[in-house]
Amino acid sequence: MAKKIRLTQEEEIIRLLSREGFKEISPEELLQEPYKTLSKMPDCFCMPAGKNRSARKTV
């Protein structure tokens, strides 16, 4: 009797997402709006020049 081949977790997730209507975005599409602004890091994550994290520590 043949055994059923099990999908990996990655394959199961891809199958589930495609069934729900999601699609993979190509690198060319990522350079266009609205994906261009979504992939940009928020300003609050940028550290000002000249300041390091150790200066913000309080004892």
C-alpha cells in the first residue's frame, strides 16, 4: 500500500495562503506603490547621528 506524502510546513502554509487568495509579489512589484512605502522602515527606528544607545542608559 502506498504511503501518502506529507507536505512540509512551508508547503502547507503556501497552499493555505493561495487558497485564501494571497499571491506572491515579485521584486519588480515591490518597487512600486503601495509596496514601496510599506517596506520602508519607520522614522522612529532611525537613530540620530552622533548618539549611541549607551548614552541613553540611566544608572
